[in-house]
Amino acid sequence: MIVCHCQNISDRDIHAAIDWMRAADARTIITPGRIYKALGKKADCGGCMPLFLSTVWSNSNMEVPV
């Protein structure tokens, strides 16, 4: 599903970026900005943020290990 139409980012792209960042550093703080950067994109209008954030939080790798 396309989450960000301006930058053509899908839910799969978001999940892949999160999984990649978590694998690279288990303690990294994952933010929307870092996800965009990992995908080589920049946020544009921001209209996708509610769906973008719900997609991010649905990823099981969002939990930071203690």
C-alpha cells in the first residue's frame, strides 16, 4: 500500500527501513525523519503523517530493547 504519494513510499518500504535500522543498531531511536533519510527521500506535504506513523508503530521492531 502506498503511504506517501508525494515520495512514492509504501508500507513495505517503511517496514524494510525500520528492520534495516534496527539490525544495524538495536538501540537506535527511529523517527520518521530517519526513515525518510534511510529511504533517500524527504518529507514533502506531510499529509501522510497519520498513516505513516501508524505504519511505523505497527512494526514489531519499534520496541527498543532494555
